[in-house]
Amino acid sequence: RRSIERHTPHTNSRMKVFSSTILALLATGFSLANGQATCNPAVSEEKTIDFTVTGQVMNFNFGDLPDAASDVTVYAMFQADMNSSYEYADVKIGSTSLFKLGAAGGTKYTSSAECIRDENTHVMSATEFNTYHDTVSIVVDASSSVHTFCGNDKGTVRVSYTRVCPTWTTFAERASDGTFTTSYSGATIADHMNKDPNRVIHRYCSDCSASTHKDIYYKRITSVPAQSAFTGHATDFVNLFTDNWMTTPSNVLNTDFKLYSTYDDAINDVNGWTYCNYDDPTVGFPRDCGPNGKIDYQWIKSTAGTWVMEVEGTPRKSESGGLGPTSPSYVGCYKDTSTRAIAHGWNGQRDDTLTIEKCVAQCTSLGFAYAGVQNGYACFCDNTGYDMYGASSSCNAPCTGDSSQICGGPWANSVYSTGNGGGTGGDPHFTTWNNDHFEYHGQCDLALVKDAEFAEGLGLDIHIRTKVVRYWSYIKNVAIKIGNDILEIEGSADGDDADAHYWINFEYQGDLDTFADFPVTQKLPSTYKRRYIIDLSSKYPGASIVVQLYKEFVRVQFNGDQSVFGNTVGLLGDYKTGELVARDGSTVLNDFTDFGDEWQVLPSESKLFHEIAHPQFPELCIKPEDPRGERKRRLSESNISIEQAEAACGAALTDPLSIKDCVYDILATQDLDMVGAFKKKPRQDNKIYVIHNTSRGAALTNPLSNKDRVYDILATLVVDMHGWYLVRRQQ
């Protein structure tokens, strides 16, 4: 049941968000294992206070403790004159009483019957404890007639549990044999630092002679500049550490970053270093920086030393080369020729006001995945092919609209991802925020996206209604709620029906010039096709939600980046993590049927459709008949051949995954015109070919062309697809 295709691979591990208030404890100090900073997960801190004044209230202030990952045990012991029932100490955390000590309980600890020692423990959940962790203060309140009499009166409190330890990911290292490797691009690490709550980098240098420089923790104060700012000796954010420790761009001690000797110092902003120097090309981090002054020869470089650079958490490589779901971020510098690698968008005219943001916005509005700026004045757009001629080192031309930015160079594109990617297809093909493709077949109402904070609190909810047609299903309706307004849209299979079928706040064909104060444009290219464009530019420049109809099939496309859809969850996944996350916000579901069922609309959610349709939860979504057996036979015996479907889809589309979805829909519906349900893009002739020849495997250049990856769903549902490949001709 698990069939998935990814535009690019990325790590499956996800970073945890840790408390920004982790305190150094003797029992929880960091050590080194294999060059990486690790922490002892066991927390146990004990404090003792002498009881010297009758009725004294003793405050056991533990300061900031780490977040707990397990139940927390609070132990308290108190000994004093408290042998009567009215003589006791109340042990409290915050305003919550945990237990009482004394009140004629406990045991004698001197020869006097009045001198009593009592002890007890209380176990609380990690969730409960973590509400107190910022300022853990446990009080032993002995004001209830407890006297100092025994000569050795005191209280002891101990807190013990398992802490949440940070995770570390190596992004650059030089091994003892001299091998230098980098695991992530500078853009990826920069994006990660800008999104991570703690923003800490750790350097471990095994052969550094100064004890203060074995471990150094770099904590970012200001945002890491965009890749385009790295125009000097430091070529990117990783190179800044490995070879060119410079003040530019934006890298000054105690202005842009701070340095510490321990992780806990970094988190708590104590004992920061006071001296740093820079700007010696080919010398890496930290030049001669020191805790209190200059310390020579403790720096690193890619050709010297044995060291590890690592970042807290797990950076995620996306198609854009940055962290997280597709957001507009720098991909890299790539060669171009007169046969364009990025083929669309430029009108042949010089743009004397070009900026990176302008080009990205233009390509985003056109629905493309990538934007490329070239030679300072040209903007190109495309979905694939930007790297077909390889990397370039010639991106050095200032943008005509902002000379502080770099807009490619002569025959060189500075490439950025636009953030386009999330959406649905009519026969339920889902493209997640992380550019994963999956299918869910079933009939019910489903929560496509949810974001209560959208547009400064207006909120966004989008539900889709699917319909089963025996062996498969399709999206029949979509309902969008922004603020208090609801727009429902439905397609029609009737070729003579040119009417717009929509409901605005449950009124059929009501006024639709605007929706939730956002302009709405309707386009009718043909009787069978209609588009509704909700322009979000008043809140988010260049962003939009597009609903596209082809006959009865409904598609939804989201054009915008993290600033627009960054808090959404639902069938398109969790934008922040890129994972297919359940409603509880933490469980990752790897089975797509389970994931689809999880996001069935619940009774507690707003009803967005103008009429109720079967099934409604707790009735479960209706599944197609025998999707593994009869449907396979039916598709394999179809009147339209796979060759015909491929030819129709390949003539209109360029993206391999869209072609795959298109082929499947034609075979499922037995309708070659289903290619019209997919958004067509301008394309260069003869760039992508479909062939039926098992001997051509050596010619494949596109990783998505691998049969098992491009057709993994079709292979399980249709016929044995021996020999089907997508081949890119090298121009």
C-alpha cells in the first residue's frame, strides 16, 4: 500500500525542538563520543538548606532545568522539631502541594522524641513538570509550628528524571587520514540555522592544543544572510567555517553571533567569549578567537587538522537545497547555453529593475518550481532541467534592480526554488509540501489543509469531497473557508454545461468578485475547463490558491512559500516538517491509506459543503472495489494502450511525475482527453522522449526515469511495465 515518488531524497530523521532554557548540571554535562557532542540523559540534582529559624520557609531554587523526557521524581527530606500533628512542612512546586512532612510522622533522628526526620517522594509526568522547568522552585514551607530545637535541622530536595538531549548532525569534517567531506550545502545549513530555535553550531577539534578550543559552540544572534550575500572569500555559510572565517557577510562577534565553551553556556547565554579576529583568507573558524583574548593556531581548514563541524538537529535537504518543504531558497549556480536549461518566462527584453524577489514572484505566479536569474537582467522559469549543463562558477553579475544581489552571470543562472509544489489532482494524486507524490482512493470528505493562523488569524480550511467509481475515485468538490466566508466549487461531466457550479456562503452562484476580501478571477478556456484563482497578494505578494476543473474532476494548486502556508497541516502533510503527520501533531503515518483515513473530516470540524453526503464520520471512507486485483485486470485490458496514454501526456507535459499521474488517469477513465485535467506548460521540442526498449537503461539521466520509481504505482495496478523509460536528450 505504500507507493511514493520523491523529487529529491532527504533524510528521514526529524529534529526535535528543544527548550531554550536548558541549564548546565554537573550530572548532565556534555561529553564527546566519536567527535560529536552528546549529553548524559540522566538528570539528578540535589540541594540541602539548613533550617535555622523557627517557621522558616526554605526555597530550593533549581533555576532552569532541562525539559523532561520521562516522569519526574521529586524527593524531599526534612528534619526538625515536628512531632505533633499540627507541626509539619508543606512541600510545593509552584502553587501545587506535593506532600507534607512531619505531622507526627517520620522517625527520630536524635535521642529527643521531638526531633523527627520525615521523607517522601512525588512522581509527576514530564508534561506537568515541563510547565515549571523555566524556573524550578520547590518550597519546603515549615511555617506550621515547626521549631528549631534539635541542633541539626535541615531540608533536602532532589529532582531526578531523564532529560531531552539534543541531536547533532555533522555537516563538514576532516578525518585523521586527511579526507575532507561536506554533507550539506551552505544554503541548507543557513536555512536550518534561521529556523532552528537554538541556532547552535558545535566544532570539535581533536588535535587543537588549547583545552578551551577542543569544543566551541557558535550561537547565531542575527539571521544568516542569503546565499547571494556570499560574494567575497567565503563562498557560502559552510565555507565561512571550513576555510574563510570572515566578517562579511554579517559575521561579527557579539553582534551577529556569540561563542561559548559549552552547549549549556550557549543555551543560557553565560560565559560568552570576548575576543575574536577574522579576515585572513584560507584560514577557517575561529581564527584566533578566545574566551578572554587571542589564542593562536586553533583554527581549522579543509586541508589541515582533524575536526568535526555539526549543527543541532537534522537539516533536511529539499529540492531547493534548503531546509524543509519547498520554500523560495537558493539552489545554486548552473551553466546555460543558447538551448536553454531553463526555458520559459523571459520575453527577450532586458529588465533594468530585476531583483531575485521579482523573478521568484514572476515564476511563482506562473506556477513554475524554479526561477533562474541570468547576467543581471534576465529571468527564466521552469520545472526541471536547470542543472542539465552542470554547475557554474560564473554567477557574479549584480542585479539591475538591486546591486547588492547577484543575478547569475554570462551564460550562468542563479537558480532559486519558488515554493510551488503542494496540490491535488482530480483522480486523487496528492503532491505534499515536501514534493512527495501519493494517491488515496476512497469516498468521503477530507481535510486538505488547516491553518488557524492564516492571514493574521483569519484562518484557512480546505475540504475536498471524493467520489468512488467502482475501481478508483476522484475529487468531486472542494470547499474553501477563509475567515467567515466559504466557497464551494464543483465540476460537471456534461459537455454542454458551461455554467459555473459554485456556492458562496451556501448561495448558489452568488457574487464572486471577491472572497474573504481577496479578488477572485474565473477563466473558461473551454466548456470542459474552468479555473478559479483566489489572489492572496494583498496579504502575501504573488501568492494564490487555484482551483482547476476538467469535466467533473477538481484540482487544487497552492502558489506560495512558507510565509503563506508554513503553518498548515492536513492531507498535504505538515509544512514545517514535511512529514505525513497525524492529527495529534506528532505521529508520522507511512501508510497512505491510513493517512488518508486519518484526515477524514470530523463532526467537530466546520461543515463547509452546502449539503451532507454519505459517508460522514464515524462512518469510514468507502474504498474502491478490490484495488489490487480486479482493477489491475481492468486497466491491463483497457481499450487505450499505455503507448497511447504516454504519447498524449508526453506531448503536453514536461514534469515526469505529472506525466505518470496523467497516464494513470487516462487508463483509469479510458479518456485520452484526461490530459486536459493537467496544467500544460510551454516546453522545448525533443527534450523528453518516451521509448519502449529494455536495452536503453544506460541512457537514463533523470533519476525519476527509473522504472521502479517513476511507475511504482502503475507497476502494482496495471501491467508489467518492462522497458518503459523517460530519457532526456543531452542538447
